[in-house]
Amino acid sequence: MAVSPSRLDTPEPKPRNTARQQVDEAIRTALLTGRFIPGKAVTLRGLALELGVSPMPVREVIQRLAAENALEIRQNGRVQVPQMTPQRFDEILKARLLLEPELADMALPLLTKADANALEEIDSKIDASLGTGDAESYMRYNRDFHFRIYRSSRSEILLPLADSLWLQFAPYMRTVYGRVGTVNLVDQHKEAVRAIRNHDATALRLAISKDIEDGMGILGRAGLLDQ
Amino acid sequence: MAVSPSRLDTPEPKPRNTARQQVDEAIRTALLTGRFIPGKAVTLRGLALELGVSPMPVREVIQRLAAENALEIRQNGRVQVPQMTPQRFDEILKARLLLEPELADMALPLLTKADANALEEIDSKIDASLGTGDAESYMRYNRDFHFRIYRSSRSEILLPLADSLWLQFAPYMRTVYGRVGTVNLVDQHKEAVRAIRNHDATALRLAISKDIEDGMGILGRAGLLDQ
DNA sequence: TTGCAAATTTTGTGATCACAAATTACCACT
DNA sequence: AGTGGTAATTTGTGATCACAAAATTTGCAA
């Protein structure tokens, strides 16, 4: 008998490094850290030039992000970062409150002491960013904090859904921070870490829920009155 | 004064008819009605030939669907319809139970008597399809039934998330129906219509939840033992 | 018949080009 | 200076090509 693969699926030899993946990561990071302003036009050739590739991989990535509602393709074909609306904002908040506590709940049994320490480390960087008013760093570390938890869940379904949500509200939140600053920001990260250390599912769900509301609740809607 | 657009956004003149949209719709419908078998390889040139277009628009659509986890791009670049796994199945079920009752709840105030009648019409077609054992028609009409409700919510966030979920489980469910048939299928559609007519939010949520469990609960996991 | 290696084909990736539609720039005219 | 129309530019779309990697087929030898 042969020692052939025990599974008839996923041999998955070696990860290839395509230009598309680089472009994808670059644009996603830019969206998540708020380097794209809502309403701002995005052009294929512009991004391609900026990233040093041909328009080809950019086209594919834009389609990807448009499918996740992170970019908007108008009917004239032009691409832009979607504008936030009160309805969209409320729905994103609702969806986050449905999905993210669930993800945290799934992750909890898999979270180790090392994870808790790493989360504490990230949280201290968040505090540092808030102190210096560096909104871009804050957004990156805040994202890291949440998805360090969620990713531990090994979720294949809920995790991509949450990913899509973050891509949708991040650019807008960046504009809010630019307007009202970051000094008033509060979060429930220390409570979350404590809940993880105590293996307390109820407390973790509550911390995540409250954290989402802290981030988007009062502060968030404030910016929607004008624009 | 001018009669110019009252909003400073979205003039959106006329919808363009691109090859990409046609390809997108064709492949989505094929996935939702189970014409693609999980694990089946999908090739750019093959689809392009089949749909009478160049590989170009197919590439973009595949990227879109891959971003929604409706197609899987392996690390060697090959594309296939994702295989179902017990974990994925359970998570999809969980996600549906989180999102779809909420969508129905949002839709309820906007649903009219005409909607209820249309839903009843669709449900009769479902019964007809079940009678003749036409799984493909069943899947199309069942999809129509659910999204006729959900779409009424005018949701911009939760609706695309639910869309992604349906694309992920539809191909697998088709294989289940092919194995065990459709005669044993039960649903809660009549209860849902009744709840809509009575403007009973609690009853509608319950009907949707039970309907999801009827469709995926016992029957669904049965097929996961082998493959 | 079986195992293995070379050759052929298939496939995704990235780049370039042509084209049409939309946007922007420009300039004459009132 | 404001306005209207035309020209120039920009932009997304679709097609084709070259290339490399992977999968498949073929052919030869044990």
C-alpha cells in the first residue's frame, strides 16, 4: 500500500506569492487604518502606479473588496470608498453585536495564558497610541486586539463576516477620530483580558459587547449629523 | 436656482450592462441552485467558453465569489467549489440563526399584504417542486421565499452577509437532496406567512428559526458522515 | 502489468492594448 | 465674469498574449 495523502483534499504544497495578495493586503490595511477617506474616488491606474504593479491585480482586488462592501462600484464604473449613512451605521453596530461576542465565545476555550499576555501587550500599545493621539496606530492595534481573540476561534464562517464589517466601518471611524480626537475613547479591553484569564464566558461576551458600544455608540453617531 | 440633484452623492445615471454582471449572475444562480458540486474544479477558460465571454470578466467574478467564500482559491491557484465540513456546517447554521431572524424582524414592518400573497405563491411552487422531486426548482424557490422577506428589510449590511452564507451552503445542500431526496423536507413557510399577516414579530422570528433548523438540522448533518 | 520519468497540455497570473463612456479642461461668445 | 459647447483626458471594460507552474498524458523499461 502507498503512503499517499490520507485526505483526498487539500494537499496545498507551498504558498505562492502573487502580486494580487500584496495589493490585497496593502489596500485592506489602508482601509482598516483609515488611510482611505469615505467618498474618496479610487482609480485602478492610480492604485496600480502607487503600488508599483500593473492595473491587472488591482482590478481583481477591487472586485474582491467590492464584494465585501468595503469598496463601492458605482453604476458608471467608478470606484469609491463608501459613504457612511445613519442606517448603515446602525446596522453595522447591530451586526457586530450579533457576531463578535459569539466569536469571542468560540475563541474562549482556545485562548491560552500566552494569548492573554499578548492581548495585554497590544492593549498597552493602544493606550500609548491614545496618549499620543495617533489615530492610525490606534486603529491598527485595536483591530489586532479584537482579531487576536476572534482568530483563535478557528472560525471559517463568522470570522470573514466580521472582517467584512470592520472593513466597512473603519474608514468612517477614522474620520470621526480626526474630528473629535481620540482622547475621549474608552474601551473594555482590560475587562476582556480578565474574563479570558478567568475563563468566564459571560463576562467576555459582556466585555466585547460593551467595547463595541463604547467604540461606536455615542461617539460614532455624532459624526453622522453633517457630511 | 437650478433644479440640480438635491443630494451631493449618487447621481447614478443609468445602469450599465457589463459582461461581468451577466457572468456574476450566472455563476451565482448556478451555485444557489446546486449546479456546482462541492469539490468540483472550476476553470477560468472553461467558464468563459461556457458563458461565451473572454476569461477576463470571469476572473473578476471568481475573485468576487472567492471573497465571499463561495468559491475557494487553493494555494496553487486552482479554483473549486468548497467542500463542506462538519465545523463549517455548524457554523453556517449558527450564523444563519443569528442573522436571518433579525433580517425578518427588520422586514416585518415593511411587508405588505401583496408580499404575503406573493410569498404564498412562491410557497405553492415550492410544494410543487417537492412533489415532483425537482431539487433545483426547490432550491431556487426556497431562496426566493427567504430573500423576498429579507430584501424587504432594505438592509445594506446584514443582507449581503446572509447572501454570502447561502452561497456557501447551497452547493452542499444540493448534494444532500440528491442523496436522500426532497420528499422528507418540511418547512415553516406557512407559519411565516401567517406571522407576517398578523404582524407578529415573535412568531416570525420563531418561524424563520425553525425553518432554518428544519432545512439544515437533521437532514443536513446526515450527509457529512462520509465524503 | 507496473512504476517512473519525460513530454505535452492545461491553468492561473500579469501585462498591454483598443475602445467607449464619462469626466474634466478649455475657449469662444454674450 | 458667467455660460455653453467642444476638445482632450481620464477611467473602467474586455480581449489577447506571454509566461511559469501544475496537472495530465504518454512512453519506455523493469
